[in-house]
Amino acid sequence: MRLRIHIINNFYSLNLGWALLVISTLRFLGKNFQKITCTIESLHPQLDSKVYSMCDTIEPLKSNFKTLTSSLIRAILWRIFHGVGLELDGIISVEPLNSLRKADVVIDLSGDGLCPARSVSLSYRFKRLISTFTNLLSILVAILLGKKVVLFSSSICDLGLLEPIAIAILKRVVLIIVRDRHSLEYLAKLGIKHNVVLATDVVFSLEPLVKNAEKELTICICPSYEASKFFYKLNLEEIKNLYVKLVKYLVMKYGVRVKFIPLSLGGRWNHEDDRVLIREIIENMDRDVLEHVDIVWNPKPNEIVEEFSNCKLSIVSRMHSAILSLINSVPTIMITHSSKFETISDLFEECIVRIDAEKLNFENLVEKIDFLMNKSVLCKNYIDSKLLEARKLSYKGLEALMEIMRKSFEQDPK
């Protein structure tokens, strides 16, 4: 089979969560279709073309206001003329519309791109609202061009003022595969049920590495600069001090090494680089504590699963950090700020502990750490027993996506 897919609203592999969504999806599709032609929107094409070797990178629809509005107007005009029997393909012969038009299926891999932020910062909330709106417009452009659109491994929540336009658009996509029960219930509340499937995040489909010799006891910490700056009740300086105090506690009480693993290495904004926060944390550590600290400064998307293979415990602020920990059967503490974490905690129950952002403090964190460290072997075995279920639910979403692909091929075989 030969299929043409186009991936939207996933803009750079510097965000390793985004990268893992793409890699997991393409790996599965590549095993089930003989040949796939892939294009993906990218703001860093030189980097992303190396990470996604099977895809051509193109300018995103929403790279700037001019490109988005021009594309939307061209798509509307094309749709009007197409409706009266006039095929004016020249209107949409420019990129990125040309790649959209050629695609058999358009896949939105934005993750939580339709989940506006409940942030403590009004300016950040406004930016996220605008981003959500432009994500919806990108989906609308694909629909206007007559494309089959799939929202895959998505979280959708609390759209607020955007609900009317979101309902009109989401009812017209062929499939929405959500990764948490809150999104499923929210869409049902909006009257969107006929095209919705619940599955776990596609990253659960990745296989863990086979562990060899037992490595040195390590606790992994994956802080999010973005979450620390915009979602927590504590201010940024208090967050830094909390991590400094925490690392000292872990080294003194448990004699462990502590490994910092950033999961976002940059993007449009400074706050998208977790390494900025990590640098500021370690600058405030005592030298004798720092001797027990390792930092993975430049993790690679294709190697990131391995970084969690020797963790005894993980403390994370990003959802895909939690999933990578669980893939490696690591008990995990999630500092959460979104409903997208819920399905993970439901699946693994007390062996993955949630701390809501507004309840984060040193005492609460230490209590959860001691709890999991005291039952680490039991938790590892429990997580092992639940991973098969999580993986099956992940494949449920992939198989639903593949069925859309097969139907598209049968209707228009290449």
C-alpha cells in the first residue's frame, strides 16, 4: 500500500513529547503499510528532517498570521468553486496547502494543542488560547480542502469561548482518538460522540529496553520550566529552592545519584527549554551534593527511552516523562497541572502518585518519595503487570487510525 499522510500542529522535535508522538505513530504505520509518503509541519526543518527521516518538512500553516490567513482564504475560495463544479487547483498549488491537498489523511499530532491552559499567568493563558484557536483553524483548512482529518492521541478540554467553533469543526473530522477520560467526557458534553475513541497515549506503544546488569541506584528528575513558570502556586524562585533542597535530601537519606532529564529543549519561547531551569537549580547546589548529580543535556528522541532504564524512582512534571518512566517499570511521582495526566494515574493507581500543582511543597513531595521508595519492588512488579493493558489500549488507538488509512486506500488506491 502507498499512502500520503500530512502531520499538522506538531512543530519541532525539540519538544521530545511531540517527537515521541510522531515517532511512535510513524513506526507503527511503517510496519503496516509498504510505503508511506509523509509531510510534517516544522519550524526547525533542518533538525526535524534528521529526526523524521521518512518525512518531508514544510512551513506550518500557522507559522505566521499572513500564511494562516492566506491559506484559510485560499481554502475557502477553492471550496466555493469546487462546490459549483469549477476545479481551480491553482489557488492551492502553494505550500503548505499543496501538501495538504495531496494527502490521503491529515493527522493532528498536537497532543494537548486543543487544551487551553489553566495558568496563573493571564498573558500565558491568552497566548495558549490564541494557539488553540489557530490549531482549530489549521484543522478547518484541511476540512475545507476535503481531507480526512484525524486527531490522534489528543487531550481536549475547557475550550471556553472557542467551544462554538470547536464543535462545528470537530464534528467534521473523521476520527478523534483521545488519551484521557476527561477529554472523552468533555467531548460528549459538547455533543461529539460519534467519531471519538478512547485509548492510552501512543507513546505507550514503545518497547522498553532489556535491562542488563544492575546499574547504580538513580532517582530521575524531569522538571518543566514551562509548568514551573506558569502553573504552580509557588513562584519560580521557590521552585528552584525546592529542587535544591530535594536533591540534598535524596543524596543524604538514600545515598543515590540524581539524574536530571529535560524533555523539552527549546522552541519559540525561552520557557520551552527545560535546561534553563536545570542550570539555575544546579547553580544553587552545594559542591558536595553536586558530585552526586548527572544531567542529560541533549537527549535524543530515539534514545530517550533508555535514559529512564536505570531509574529507581522518577519525579516528573511532563506527561511523556511519566510515560517513559512507566515503560521502564519505574514508580513515578507526577506534579500535575492538567487533566491529561488522569488516565495514567487511573491505570497504575498508587504506584504512580499525583501531586496537584497548587499542593506542591517540600513536605508533600518528601512524603510521596518515602512512600514509593519503601515499596519500590512491589510497585515495579505492579507496573509490570499493568503495562500490557496500557500497551493494548495504545494499540487500540493505532489500529483505529490504521483502519481510516485502509479505507482511504481502498477508495483511492495509488
